[in-house]
Amino acid sequence: MTETNTQETPIPDYPRGITFEQVWAGLQETRRMVEENGRQQKEADRKFRESREDFDRRAQETVRIAQETFQYMKESGRRFDRLQEQMGDLNNRFGEMVEHLVAPSIVEKFNELGFDFYRYAPNVRIKKPGTKDNLAEIDILLENGDTVIAVEVKAKATQKDVKKHIGRMQILRLDADLRKDRRRHHGAIAVAIMDSSLRSYILKQGFYLIEQTGDTVKLTIPEGFVPREW
């Protein structure tokens, strides 16, 4: 009879003194820890999803606000264009009012001072010699044999408007010299609305000041005022 060698499976060397209840409790604790880890992982996944959803909502809200802002800017641009058109129409109407209502009153007020203007012209354009290009436009031009007064008419004026009128006067003087016109040239500004500082500034620049008063106009000429001559 042939003998067969058999290898015995070693029995794990558990620490002595450990009871079944202790092993079972260890398994239960391990299970509890695994379940707790799983719960924590699910909670972490939930918070991540919520954070991602919150980020997506914020991103969408940012895009929405940007789109609304862009649309608002476009609409504001259209409104500004319409306002400019309306202002242009208002300026045209104001120019017509100047031509038909204000200009005769201004001529009358200057003639009361002895100027005896026999001609006035609204919207006089000074062109560059040999071209059709406008160098300047005068709202009202008053003339007699030895004096010319260029009047700028504004509903509401600023110091910038006054400086621009100085430039017009210089152009008017150069144009007169080219035509051998030796008459004195003065400037005037007619304003419906202004404050005291602008009133002083206009007079300081040597311009006659024409102010609205009720349904007519008045010339403001303080004592000692010397009109500037171009």
C-alpha cells in the first residue's frame, strides 16, 4: 500500500482569550464604520451636486444679467438717438422762433440805443473761399453803414458756448477783411436761461447780453461796459 503525504491546513493563531461575542462585536463595528463611510460619501456627493447646481444657477444668472444689461444699453442707445432727433427738431423750431419773434425785438432794442440797423439776416453762413464748406453760422446778423453785430441765440448757454462765439467773431472778422469790409464788428449773446456767473462771464468777454423778459427781450448793459470790437 502506497502512502500519501497530506499537508494539514494551519489553523489561524487567534489571540487566546477572545470570545465569539467579541469577534461578532468587531464585525458589527466594522460594518457600522463601512456604513458610516458610505453615508459620509453620499453626503459629500450630495453637497458636491448642490454646489455644482448652485454654481450653474449663478452662472446662468450672470449670463442673464449680462444679456439684460446689453439689451438695456441697446435700448438706451436707441432712446438717446431719439432724444437727439427730438433735440434737433427743438433746435430747428427754436431757430424759427428766433427768426420770426426774437430777431425783430433785438433789432428794436439796439435801434433804441441809436444803432439804426436797417438790415438783419437770420442763419448767415460764412463759407470757406472757393468752396461750399461752412466755416461758421451766425444766428442773427445786424448791419448798418458802420457797425455789424453777430448775435448767438441760446435757450440755455454755457461758457463753452461763449468761447465758440468768440471763434465765430474771429472768422467773421477775417471774412470781412477779405471783402475789404472795414466796419466795426461786435458780438452779442441772447439767452433765455442762465445764472449770474454766466451773465458776468458773457459781459466780461465784451459781448452784448440779450435776456428774455416776459414776452420780449432786454439788453443788459451795465455801467462802464465797453463792447469788444473785432
